[in-house]
Amino acid sequence: MQQHENTLVARLVLSFGDLVLRSFPVAGPSLTIGRRPYNDIALDDLTVSGEHAVILTDAGKRVVKDLDSRNGTLVNGEPIRSHQLEHGDLIEVGIYRLRYLVEPPEAPASLPQPTGSFAWLEWLTGPQRGTGQPIDRPIVPITGAGNQVAVVTRRRNGFFVTHLEGLAFPLVNGDSTGLGAHPLADGDLIELSGTMLRFRLRTAGAPGE
């Protein structure tokens, strides 16, 4: 079990409303969150206290603690003083949200992505119907109706979709992804609260290229 845990990495995906802002690795014994610039995650808004919360790591377990902040810290909608984090937990700090994810490591920046591959999303329904969105960054957010948000990530071993916000999980070919990262293959149908997208992947040298 310990060996398996060592193959996983933890990160926090920061969002504001429907907008995914960035991803932070969770490494080292502590990670501070607050409004003051010396915090590891500095959130410049008055709803966030100067020193708002901290994530502590000990023996492979991570705990988020509220630092007597003015507006408190929520995990999965409940106010906490201290909470042991699990994959998929949603931390709310002022107007911001941080999704805690524990997943296989992404490819190091020095390693190339799959040679000659290019991926994009085709919007099949909704206001963006008939348009496409390239997967040209490590993390690309996609939004459906009802404030449902997911992210498509590109890793060394392929492309994955992961739930980020909303009451319902994304569906891939009609099956729920749950909290985990769901691998994507060319032609897969992704559904976000009734919004349909098709994932497309092309590799140099593949048939039809």
C-alpha cells in the first residue's frame, strides 16, 4: 500500500466560479493559504484572511486546518477546524475553491508528450455547437449547464477527464466518471449536464492521416 501511495502525487486545482485558474502541487510538510503574498497560495481578495488555512503533511496523510480565519474554511460545504483530506475534497476559502486531487504523476516537463498527437473537443450541443477547442495545455477546463465544470488533462500516458465542480459527475459514453481521472479515447462522448462534446485524437502516421 505504501509503495502504491508513493506513485501518486497530490495537487490543488484553484477555481473561481466557473473559471479554473491554476494547479498547485501539494509537496513538503506544509502549504499555507491566505491573502498575504508570502503564502504558498496567495489569494488576493478581502474574503480571504491574511493567514487563512494551512495544509499539513505527516506520514503520507494530509490535513487542512483553519487558522482562525474571519470567514472560516469549508470542506465539501461544511465548516471545519481540521479535516483529513481525501481525493476529491473541495476546500472553500473565501470566494475561491480548491479541489484536492491525488492522481498518478503527470509527465515531467523535460519529457516529450506522445509524438505527433493532437487532441481537441468538438461541441455537439449548447451555445458552442459546431466549434472545436484544442487540448493545447496540460489542463483545459470545460463547462456544462448548471455550473458543472470538468478538466481535460494531458499526461505522458494519454488524456483524461476529471470532475471539478457541480452536483453531477461527467459522463463518458454514458458512464459516470466518479471522482477519479477517466481516460479518453478518440471518439469518446463527454456529457456535462446535458452538454455533449466529442473527444478527438489524431496521431501522425495513423490511418486517414
